Amino acid sequence: MFRKFKKDKGKHGSREHGRGILVFENTTEVIRAEKILKTKGWKIKVMGPPPNIRTGCDLVIEFPLIEELSIIRTLAEVKVKPLQVVPVNEELLEPVSLIHEKEFGKYLMIRAANMKITVDRDTKTIVNVSGGGCPDVPYLAEQMVNMKLDETKQPNEIGYTLCAYALQIAYDRMTELC
């Protein structure tokens, strides 16, 4: 089964493309590559790796396969090198979404990887931050719980771990929905 990107009117790519994933040695390199590629205008997405290439607390970058050479060159210019470039041409290589949404009455919980943020939709107040295993999770929760979404500091402003990165993804999605 060969899946295609939806039509994209962004800077890089204006027709349907097959997808590929970039596999890196660690999450720090994924985050760095994401910033570089998004700055250059590529339509990429950070995802969980397919189970058959997972090696731990991993992330991968999904990208339009037709842009592979340009993306690899761009990353090489800043000395970021993926361990593998894998075309997504079968179901077993399908990356896993990091974001999941769950409703609990008036509360909405967004989970990104293992980090969760729960908000009271009526008041836009953060009622819970939990998950992950990084040492800054209690601090992130302390700084954000009981604050309104638009009044709290963003996770990437107060934390620097993979958990803060995942919580930022959940926070961004929550602000889109609320």
C-alpha cells in the first residue's frame, strides 16, 4: 500500500508525494532537524517511529519523499545527519501519531507522546499536566496548572527536555482547539 501526501501549496512541493521518514540517533537531533527544516519551509511532521525501527524514546520526521536529496543536503550543511532515510511504502513502516485527544465532559485532554495537558473548556484553565519521566515534569505542572491557556508560559519557555517538547506539542494543539 503506497500512501500519498495531500496536496500541499507550501514552498516545497505543490503536488502529491510519497512519504519518507528520517531516523536519527537521538531526540535532540530530531528537534534540531525539525527547526531547520521548518525554517526552510518544508512541510514535515514529527511522529513516533514505526514499531519495527523503534529503539527507545524515539521520534522520526515524516517528509515528502521527492524532497529527500534537498532535505539531506540542507541538514548536512549544519552537520545533522539522519541514521536512516526510510520510504513509507508499507503499513509496517507507517509512523505513529504523537497526538491523541480525549474528552471528559467539560474537560479536554491532549496527549503528545507520554505528556498530557487537560483543560476546562469553559474557563480555559489548565487543570492537569502529567506524564513523561523527565525531571522537569513536576516543575512544568507547577508553573502551568491553574493558569489560563493564554496566560501561562509555554512549555518550551520553561523546560528543555523531551517531555517539555512533547508537552509543547500538546499545548499547541490545545490552543488550536480551545
